[in-house]
Amino acid sequence: MTETLPSRTSDLPAKWIPGEVEAGLYQRWVDRGYFEADPASGKPPFCIVIPPPNVTGSLHLGHAMDHTLIDILTRRRRMQGYDALWLPGMDHAGIATQNVVERQLAVDGKTRHDFGRELFVDKVWDWKRESGGAILGQMRRLGDGVDWTRERFTLDEGLSRAVQTIFKRLFDDDLIHRAERIINWCPRCHTALSDIEVDHHEDEGELVSIRYGDGDDAVVVATTRVETMLGDTGVAVHPDDERYAHLVGREIELPIVGRMIPVVADEHVDPSFGTGAVKVTPAHDPNDFEIGRRHDLPMPSIFNEAAVVMNSGTRFDGMDRFVAREAVREQLRAEGRIVAEKRPYLHAVGHCSRCDTVVEPRLSLQWFVKVTPLARAAGDAVRTGRTTIHPKELEKRFFDWVENMHDWTISRQLWWGHRIPVWYGPDGEVVCVGPDDEPPTGAGWHQDEDVLDTWFSSGLWPISTLGWPEQTADLQRYYPTSVLVTGYDILFFWVVRMMMFGLYAMDGRPPFEHVFLHGLIRDQFGKKMSKSRGNTIDPLALIDDYGADALRFTIARGSNPGADMSLSTEWVAGSRNFTTKLWNAVRFALGSGASPDLPVPPADRLTDADRWILGRLREVREQTDALLEDFQFAKATEALYHFTWDELCDWYIELAKPQLAEPELAEGTRAVLGHALDALLRLLHPIIPFVTEALWTGLTGGESVVITPWPVDAGAPADAAATARVEALQRLITELRRFRTEQGLPDRRSVAGRLVGLDDAGLAGHEPAIRFLTRLDAPSDGFAPTATVEVGLPGNGSVHVELDLSGAIDVAAERARLGRDLTAAQKELDQAEKKLGNPKFTQKAPAHVVDGIRARREAALADIERVTARLETLPSS
């Protein structure tokens, strides 16, 4: 890949081939320091921290969406004169990274335990240095304008200090504690999981109804996990359920095990669901755990860390949980305890997001953050407007989460990560050690074996990356950060945690002024992308095939706040066509001598087309600014798309061609075209940076569009009169082109024609353009028209066009067209006469409405007369 920036004096290549130039352009930006923030610049600060990708990750469409939208915001602010910092980095991704290295060891028949903690962690660091972080290079391919001089990693020295500091403060404030609770447990990874590390999807299982007790004391309970009955310590019913009132407070026998367990009354039980009675396994179900706590039930764990049955006192000890499920069900059936079985039974089952193992709810001694006061502060920050959520309708979801949060499990049974800074002494002492404290030493002292949840360190990301806990210049300048851009799907898991930690650590100042939440990318049919469906799309393959700009443009064009978007390869190909259209427009401009350096003449020396496009440029610039300030990426991109393709390329450039042939108009046209393209390329640059860089430097000879000012003075105030005439001109040309198409006239074939009524329509000065764009020759002596076209124009004017189609017209096509016109006119006449023939309508409708219907009838009669006359003049074949 080589840098190929065209100079202004050179011709652009015939085609834009992204793969040949993107890498060179990006490296040029980095080498020249365009993306580096400068706190000493005196410019107003603007800061966004990247949602840190996992060190194990590769660029997927979710990343591509995040990064595209962030880059749009950052590049625009940089052009607007801000000291813009987009801070990059990676997350150490505890479970994912440890799994990668453990799989490598497994190839040689080794486990981490063969090496011990210290050597294993060294191996993970080796992997990180050699193979981790491939996504950083992929971010370059997408065009991420990040400040690489400030790259951070959640396990680097500064961030580790931040983690230890916040843990110590929370511990000292009694906001971190250790307790036995039900957590998500992965039997494969042998660790607790956060909620976001659990994927829930519908699995086929069974619902088995089991009879506990006998006779009048019998209770039927249903479960999808038969094996857990071995750990039951009670049966719960609702206090108001009269069916079981006689059993509350009594004990019934647990089948197979033979243990007597109590029947308790608890408000949690829904008496209308199933039999109204539920089995209670406190050590293996979060709801059962709460019931167990309320009623002081025993909480025996019957599975070990590998989900093997242990300590049940039955023959099932030593069996894997799924093997035990089959065996327990068979014994229950043999004992006549199974009342009903429903199979298959679809129900939501949690799976480890890293290895897809079915997650086991498990009672375990873990570290927790008491989130209630922290979450309350996060909610208050949004309520008081210190942080604004976009779109506003997602505020409710935010409040629902922060007002109903449970204590957060932060300990993980891993070796890779931030080790919990707590030491235990020989006599039960517990000491939390800060970053500047010396850990206790001596016989019997040891550090907690667990590491912290990855979300704990990533929750500190907006402050730790800026230097906290030190009061650095970067922290003072760039905190709070300006915007957070992320998907709504991690609003709870990441955004809320950053809000809690930022407010706690920074004296009540939230980490962001704005939180923009986008949706997910789905396939072209609106279905969620997944490997099992086979509908995933690799963004790197799209970049290979169509270029980074095409992917970015597609994403931006589909990104409405809070809404999912669909994406297909065909749409990316369409965006590639857009960059091609833009490329060809600038090539034409350069070939015609257009330049933004030429002074735009005063309005009275400009044509209608010039004044119209300058007015539309001003309008689209204002529209783009307003929409991007409101994070309306899709609408802003759509506006730029239609201005570029429909107005500038399809109309102004076409109208400019005959102007360029007129000596008195050519220089002004070159100036207007150069000015419009210069401004347009700057407006488009944040969305499609690569092609706009190549085109802008080629058009202007400037150093880089990255550092050129945002086009605040683009265009000119709209000229209503000129706009009206151009709209009439467009209508006339469009109708004449449509007529040619219906006649089957080849695009390049000219026909003679007379234009009648141009003066009355205010289009007399546009006759050269009309004839040029419709292939209409001036009539010669002996001109004998064979066809006429009446074109109604905006403002109720019309132009009558007489054409000599001798030898050129497709008589059958013309008869078909006129037949359609006649049918439409007759339908309009019938509808008008039906209304006018209805006394209720003519007597009750307002006079102006009745007059309008009468006018429609007269127009329809005139159309029928005109079309009929035209049909009569056509040859019979």
C-alpha cells in the first residue's frame, strides 16, 4: 500500500480504488499528528473515550458502528476548532483471554495448574504482546481518528493503580463486602460470571411434575432441572392459597433422599402458576435463595465447581449434572413419583458467552459492591440534566435499571486480571491494601486468590485513562468527557457502572455530558445476526471488497438513535457507488477548470442554477449541523446523500455543462462548482474520510481535509425566485425525458422540437439547457411536428412542446402512453362528476371545495380532448 494523494494540478485516476490508497492515507494522518490532542492549544476541549474492545477481539459490525459514529463526531469537532481527543485502548478481557491461552496449553496436554499462577500469567502477557490487540490494526482500516499516543490497557500500571485505589475507597466506605450469594457459575471456566457474560436463548428441555409426600399431604411441584431436587430443603406455597393451608408449618418427605422438609408460606409464590407449589433449592436458584433466607432454610450445595453431584448422600454422587438428571428422573418414575412430563419444553437457559456451557446458579462466597447509593447517584445525574441520554425515550430503561439493581458480584475465580487487594491473616484478619500501602507479611498471611470482574476496571475507563487517581492535566481538561457512544444493549452493564464509579470518584461529577445509545445491526430481513443462522457479515471483508468509506456510509445512513438497523452487502455496494459518483463529479470539475480559489461572482451575475445550488448548499450545511448536534446520523447522512447525488450531480453539474460552453458564464460556473464541491467534501469528510481526503486535496491543493475548517460559510442564502425557476426547469426536463423513454428513443438521438410558453413560465433564458439536456434540436425550415407534450409546471404555468418524431417514434408505445393518460383523465372526470352530482356534497361542502372539484372536472375534460386529438393524428401503425 502506498500513499497516492493527487495534487491539484494532476488528474485524478479514472477510478477510486480504496484498497490501493486507504492504508497510505491513514498512516499519513498518524505521522503528521492530526489525531493528537493538544491540551496547550487554547481550543475548547472535546473528548470521547473508546468503548475498549477485548484484547482477544477482532472487528465486528458492532465495533464498526461504534467507531464510525464516534469518528464522525470527533472529526467534525476537530474541523470546528476543538481540541478533540478520541482516546483508544483495550480491555484485558479476563475470561476470554485466559481461555485463549488455556486452549493453547491444552494442545500439549497441559493446564494452567501445571505452570502455577505466576508462570501462567507470564504466558498470557507473552500472548498479549505477540498476538493480542489485532483489533487495533483493524481500527486503522476503518479509519479511526484516535490519538495513538494515549493508548491505554486495563492492566497497564496506571489503570491498575486506579483499580486498587477505587477498591480501597469502596472497601473503607463499606460499599464492598464479602458474602455467600447465588451467582452465575460456569462449570467449564470455573468462575463466577457477570450477567453480561451470560447469553440466554431458548433450549429444548423438559418440564417434569413430581409428587412430594403422599395422600392428603401430597404436593406436586414442577421443574426443568430434576437433579436439583437432591438439594431441596423446602416447599413453598402462597400464604393465601387455601389448598395448602393445612400443610404450612408441617414437613413432608423429599423423594429419593428421604429427608423431611418443611412447607413454608411465602409471598413470592404465584398461586395461579402451575400447581401453586414450588420446590425450594436455596443453593442453586436465586429466587429459592431469597425464600431460603426469609425462612432460615438450610442451603446445601450439591454440585462442585465442575457441576458434578457431590454430598447429596445418594447414589448419584459423582455424576455430571446432566447424567444425574436422567438417572434421577428414571428413579422417580420407577417409584411412581412423576405425575406429568412435558417434552420438548422450550425455556430460556443461560450459557457462558465464552464457551457456551450451560451456566449453573450456585451459592458461593464472593465479593460484592453495594450498588444502591451509587446507582441512586447515577439516576440523579440524569434527572438533573448533568448527563443527557439520547434518545430521550431510553431514559426510562436507564431509570428502571438503576432503581432496581442488585449488589454486583465483582470476584472472578481466574488468574488473569486485577487481583483483589485483600490479605487474610492467620487469626481471621482481613486487610484491604491501597496502591501506596505495604501488604502485611509474616506467617499465615495470604492474598485473596480471586481477580476482579473485567467490568470493574472498564467501569473506571473514563477516569483511569485520563490519569485518575492522580489529578493530571488531562483529567482536569477532558473530564467529564463530552459524549459516550455505545449500544443500548450494554446500557446497564457498562454505562451504569461508569456512571456510578465516575460520580463516586470525581466528587459527584458524571463521566459524560451526553450518552448516545444506538441500536444493533441486523441482517437485511431484520433478523439478529448469529453464526448459527449463518447471516453474519465480516466488516473486514466488506472493507476489502468495497472500501472503508462504503461501510462507514452504510452504517451512518442507517443509524437512528436507539433503533436497530439492517445491513446487507448490497447496501454497502450501493454506498460504494455513491463514492464513485462523488469521484466522477470531482474529476469532471477538475477537467472543467473548476476551483474553490475562484471568487464566486455577486448574485446578480449568477445564473438561476448557480443561485439555486448555493442556496441548497447553505440549507444542507445548516441541516447537517442541526442533525449531527442531535446525534441524528441517519438523517444527516441521508440529506448529504440526496444533495450530492440528486441535486449537485444529477442537476447542477448537468446544468453547468451548457453554462461552461458560454464564455460569459463559464468562469462563474467554475467558481460555484469549485466552492460547492469544496464545502461538500468537508461536510462528508467525517463520514467518508478516505475518498474525501483524496478528492479535497486534489481539488484544492490543500494539506489535508482532516485539519481544514468546517464549512460554516458554505453556499449562500436561498433565492426563492431562482429556486422556483429551477424547479420548473427540472419538471420540464424530467417530463420530456420521460416522454423520450416511453417512445423508446435512444439516449443519444436528437429530435427537432419547438418550445412554446417558455417566456410565460420564466424559462426563456434556460432554452439552451433544456435543449442540451433533452437532446432537442432547433426546428428547421419545413418543421412538421408529429407529437406534442404539454407539461404543467409548478405555479400553474405550462410549456407546450412540439416534436418531429418522424422515423423516430414508436407508434405503439405512444398509443399506449396516451391510452394510459386517457384512462387517468377519464377516471378523474368520473370522480369529479360523481361528487358534483351528489346534492349532499354540493350543498354542504364549502364553496371553495366545490369550486375546486369543478376545476378538476374542467381540467379532466381538457385532457380528454387533448389526448383524443393526439391519438387521432397518430398513424394507424
